[in-house]
Amino acid sequence: MAEAEAAQLKEEGNRHFQLQDYKAATKSYSQALKLTKDKALLATLYRNRAACGLKMESYAQAATDASRAIDINSSDIKALYRRCQALEHLGKLDQAFKDVQRCATLEPRNQSFQETLRRLNTSIQEKLRVQFSTDSRVQNMFEILLDPNSETDKLEKAANNLIVLGREEAGAERIFQSNGVALLLQLLDTKRPELVLAAVRTLSGMCSGHRARATAILHAVRIDRICGLMSVENEEMSLSVCNLLQAIIDSLSGEDKREHRGKEEALVLDTKKDLKQITSHLLDMLVSKKVSGQGRDQALNLLNKNVPRKDLAIHDNSRTIYVVDNGLRKILKVVGQVPDLPSCLPLTDNTRMLASILINKLYDDLRCDPERDHFRKICEEYITGKFDPQDMDKNVNAIQTVSGVLQGPFDLGNQLLGMKGVMEMMVALCGSEREADQLVAVEALIHASTKLSRASFIITNGVSMLKEIYKTTKNEKIKIRTLVGLCKLGSAGGTDYGLRQFAEGSTEKLAKQCRKWLCNATIDTRTRRWAVEGMAYLTLDADVKDDFVQDIPALQAMFELAKASTSDKTILYSVATTLVNCTNSYDVKEVIPELVQLAKFSKQHVPEEHPKDKKDFIDMRVKRLLKAGVISALACMVKADSAILTDQTKELLARVFLALCDNPKDRGAIVAQGGGKALIPLALEGTDVGKVKAAHALAKIAAVSNPDIAFPGERVYEVVRPLVKLLDTQRDGLQNYEALLGLTNLSGRSDKLRQKIFKEKALPDIENYMFENHDQLRQAATECMCNMVVNKEVQERFLADGNDRLKLVVLLCGEDDDKLQNAAAGALAMLTAAHKKLCLKMTQVTSQWLEILQRLCLHDQLSVQHRGLVIAYNLLAADAELAKKLVESELLEILTVVGKQEPDEKKAAVVQTARDCLIKCMDYGFIKPVS
């Protein structure tokens, strides 16, 4: 019984196989295998299941099944050939070759076997050639690199070749297998910078995307040695070692997003211990005097990138908790460094800022109040531990630490300001005779006075102190900082004309002094940075921004400073803030007249708008900024490193770009200076508001510019997604409208772009806006659809049953708006030209179709009339029955009248199309020519 059932299941499996249902066939064969013990039947079933495995690309299973069939019958030629095919797909060419060789021996005249034999032989020879050449190349490179007598150009070439090889998976594996890590360690031992650099870059390539190799390299090179190499003064070396560590961290934590196959997948490595060890060594680097400023910056960059969670939806913040417990004091020590004191660690201009960013990121990554309280307590204990009446240097460090935290998490900084003794110490340091103390105190006062509510104490007590220091100090560095402090306090009223802190004209004087310092190239960059920060506060005053944009040398000095300081977060933020103020691209609360009256009645303060903040003044400022070269400065700023260019700065830059793109006449100049390319990264990354603003600016440019010039090369495809996101119903009508115009322009360029728009799921949104009551939105959506219908996949949507897409287009052809009719008729003309089925469908979707078609063919506008006649021709050409129906209607009379007209230049296409329609009718024999 069982054998009979097995035979029946085999036949069933064969039927499924013939119908190409390989899953069902596999199932039948598997069931049969359980029921039979007949060796001949078993061999056949295994062989047949192997055939299913090949069809479903389950090559490992196919090879196993074929092997089982061969075990039963070693001369089973079908099983041998199937195993050969499976092994070839698995990359086991030598074993596949043996199988097909056996097949060719059994059936020498089989052409298929002979062809496979030749192909595999060629593949094996090529594989061996590559392998041997790679092995010998690796060996040869190391011999040149480790030979002290090698020529310089040979050395350089070998080093570069080794780096390139390390980046390829096959090359990296060959280096690893042929004792390459030990040889790379020898290169590190040479202490020759160019060789050490080559070794580090090769190791980086080898670690990328391969967890097992990265672990082995980390243990072979050792984390202390890697950190030692990163600590050197050489910036290029420090950055390369940082990239190596990042590659190791990515591979260990699975951040590389590569798929691991084969042996790599089989290795289960516990990487937590290694990652913790790396974090621990990076924290130790922060407070070591042996580490250079560059090395300290790279350690902070690595911690910034890898410790806080990238997505707050992930629950596990254990890395942040570990760093807070074991390294927060070390980070605070870096933040509290004072460059003018002898005990200061080696720093760069960015070190303290990077440490502030890290504190901010760690604080934001905490999940609950107890974690935040613990964080605050560590900060409080560290600062109070520094206060010492006997040692002024320690007090300066304490205030510098508060100043640094104020640049990070602001609410934490405010809590620290409220600690007993902190404000008193600031006041005491302001009165100190040491310039270093005054410098720290003034900076701390500046950071402390960021919010009007918090600044009340400082406005009361700080202004007089700052004025006193400003008058008495001879040191330019202190003078400029006290000036910024005064700027900040002077602008505490924001854009409110009625809340001026200083007397009329005082802010203009401060701004004039800031502009003077800005233009003075002899002052160091760090000091000029404060002048930009001063302008960021003062330009809230409309008089100041109007004077500033007229001072072209000061504007250009600020732009040059921004271009040269793409590694300084503060300058970028200050320049961006200044430009936002000058273009008035900040959010303005809507003034409700009734509430204003109510506020006046209850004697409350009512914000006043400055006369120079009106539209015509803003337009004039935008023109001057564009003339001064603002776009090239913005393009440089966008290219800054992500740790420096924060999401907040990106948002500010996006706001500026949007304000600059407002006038269509300026958009050509913006594109010419690279504004289109610079906007793409801002639209893809940053805050939600920033991405929307940048996408809106992109839409404005895409709507009126040639996409090939505005977004050259592959960049144009990156523009599609931000524009599609602007179609969201949560965006305002203007954003929807300009996004549709941009997509219309793009979809008219190439089918590849239309395909991209389709893949980004824009079609449902475009169709949605074709139903919109708003005339301009409906017209823009229809124009976009007119371009999109050229795409085959869009046409498929119209062909599908059970939708009203075609009906909507036909009805839109009957609307009174000429532009809307033109777009809808264009879409319908292309659809009916592409598919005969749509010609027939058009006559079924609405009873008004003939009336609408006749109106189109009689339209006053020649472009609409031409499209109507093309639709008529498509319907006539599609089907004889349909043509007969059209000829029996008034359409024949319309075609005759139009076709008999004398064609001039403008009407040539219209008259010719009408005549083509009449010729088609003659072809059918419905009408005859008049002799």
C-alpha cells in the first residue's frame, strides 16, 4: 500500500513540476520519500527533488538531494549533472567540474555536458589566476614596503595598492589569510609616517563589514596601541586611526548593515566586552596629557557618534549609562580647561565645544528623571569640588565647566547656575586683575544670559560689570567678549521694537564695533568668532541688519570666516543665525487684532514690528546678500562635518535658502552658484522643520530651472523624495502647489525620473490633488499627471478595472479652465495613443464623453484643439465600430470644417490632424472623397 501511494505521489509531483509549481512538487516528493524503501524509486525521488531545488534556487538542498541519489546509484547521470549545476552556483567549481567530467565520460556525445565542461574549465583557470596573482601581489607589496632600500615612488605605489586591495572583500581576505596582519604590524613598527598611514588605512578596509576579521585585528593590534596612534600630533594620522576605530566599532556593533553569509554568519561573537574596552580607552584619552589636541577631538567624535542611541525608540541606553558612570567627570574636565592656564591639556579650538556636544547628547539620551538627577549630581559634585578659596585656578576651572555645560544641555546649565556660590564666583572673577579670569567670567556671563527670564539677574548686575571691564581692559580678546555680552543683553527683547534694553543708537554702536572686528584679519579666528556671535544677537534689531547688509566688506568677511571655519560649530551657528535674522526667515507669530486690542485695554505689553522689517526692506536685504556671494558661503557650510553642522544649524540654513529662493528671478543666480546641490542634503537630514523648509526651497528651484543644470548627474534623483513628501496633506497649500510644479518639471525630463517618482509612491497624492477644489492645485496636479502618463506603470493604473482615474481625466477635459483642459486633454491624448483598450474604456466611463470631445475639437485655443483632434484620431484608429459611431455624430462635420481650413503656420498641426482623421474615415469606407 505504502509503495503504491509513494508511486502515486511521485506522479503527482511530476504533474506539479510540469505546471511549474515547484513548492507543491517538492512537497509531493518529500511525502513519497517517507513512504518507500525501494532504492530505484528513492533515487528518482531525490533526483526529482534536486531538480525542484535548482528551479527554486535552493542550491545547497539540491546538491544534498543529488548526492543522496548518487549514493544509491553512482552512475545516475541526471543526478550527477544536477549536483554539478548546484555546486557551480555555490561557487564550488572544482567539485562541479569533477561531476560534469564523469557525465561526459558516461555520455561523450552530449553537447550540453561538453559545453559545461569547457565553461567550468575556463572559470577555474580564471579563479586560480586571480588567486595566485592576488597572493603574489600581496607578497610583493609587503616585500617592497618592508625593504628599507626601496625607492620612494615604488613605496608609494605599493602602499596605495595595498589600501585599494584591503577595501575589496576578496583582497582583504587574501591579505588576512597570507599572514597580512603580522606584516601590517611590522609596518606600524617602522615609525615612518607614510608606511604607518598605509597600514592603518589597509586595516580600516579589512575591518569594514566583517565582524570576525575586525575582532581578530582589534586583538592583534591591541586597543591601547590604536589609541596611542590616534594621540599623535599629525592630523592626517589621527583622522585615519579614528576611521579605523569607527570601522571596527561598526563591524562589532552590526552598524555596517552588510549581510553576512557563510562562515561569517556561523561565528557567534560576543562583542560587548570589546566595545566596552574601546569606550573605556577613549574616555581615558580625554584626560591624558600625552594625547594631542587632534587625538582628543577624534576621541570625542567617536564617543559622540557611537555612545548615544541613534533612535530613541530603542529602549537600551546602557552605553550612555556606562559613560556617565565612568567618564562624565573626565568629559567635564575637558569642558573646564582654560587655555591660558599652565595646567591646561593640549586642545584645539573645537575640543571644548565637542565635549559640550557630548554632554548634551548624553543628557538627551537619558530615559527618566532618576537618571537625569544622577547626571546632575555628578556635575554638581565635580564643580563644588573645584571651589577653593586658596587656589584661584581651580575656581576658574569650575566656572569654565559651568560655561561649557551651558553650551550643552541648557536646563542642566541653569540648575548649575543656581548653585550656591556660582554667580558670586562669576562676579568675583570679573573683578579679578588676571586677564585669564576675566576672560572666563565674561564668557560664562555670555552663556548664562541666553534667555530673558534667566537673564534678569545678569541684566541687573552684569551690564555694569561688563561695561566696566570694556572700558578698563586693554586686551582685545576680553574687549570683544564683553562686547558680545553687551550685545546679548541688548538683544534680550528679541525682534520686539518696544522692548529695547539700551538707549536709542546704542545697539548700532555695538554692531559697528563688531563689524570693525569682523573685517580685521589680523585678529585671531577665535576672537573674530565672538564678533559674529555679537552680530547674531544684534541683527534681531532691524536697523542693525539693514546697516550690516549694506556693509559689503563686513558681509564678505563673515562669509570667508564661515568658509574657513567648517570645523567650528559656533561660527557656523552664529553665521546661520545672523543670516536668518537678516532675511527675517524666523517664525513670526500671527498677530490677531482682537487680542491686540484686548492687551492694550488691559495695559499689557504688545509686541511692535520695526518699520524696516516690512516686505520691501526684506527683499532689498535678500538682493544685497545674493550680490555679496551668500550662496557660495552657504554651500561651503553645508559640506561641514556632521558633528559640527548640527541639525539646528541645518534648519537655520534651510530657512535662509527658502527666503533667498522666494523671488523667481533670483533662482537662476542661486542655481549658478551651486545652491541647488547644497539644498539636497538639507532636505534629507536634520530637524523635521528644516527638512520641510529645504524641500520647499528645492521645489521652488525645481519648478523653474532646468533640472540637468540645477541638479547635475545622479543628484536629480535625490530631489524626488523631498518633493514627494511635500505633497503630504499636513503641508500648506503653497508647499503642495510648488512641489507639484517641481515634479511636473522633473517628470518631463526622462522616463527614469518618472519611474523614480512612481516608486516614491507619489501617484496617489497627485491623483488626490486632481480632485482638489482649489483651481491652481488641481491644474498643477493634472499637468504633472500629463507628464507621468508616458510611463508604462502609470498607464497600467489607468488600465486596471474598478477605478475612476480615466473618468476623472475625461471630465477634467470638460472644465472651463483652459490650462486645466489643456493638461487633461494632453494626458488623455497620450493614454488613448498608448492603449486601444483605453479608447474603448473612455466611451464607457461617462455618457458626456462625445460632447466633451466635440468641445475640445472646437476649442478657441489651438493647443487644446490639437489635443482634442489627436484623441479623435486615436479613437478612430482603435476600432471600426467606434469609428462608425463617431462618423455618425456631429464630429464628422467638425472634422470636415477644420480640415478644409487653409493651414497657416499656427494652425498647420491642427488642420493636418483633422485631415488625418478624415483619411482614416475614408480608409474604413465611411466617407468618399469629392472629385
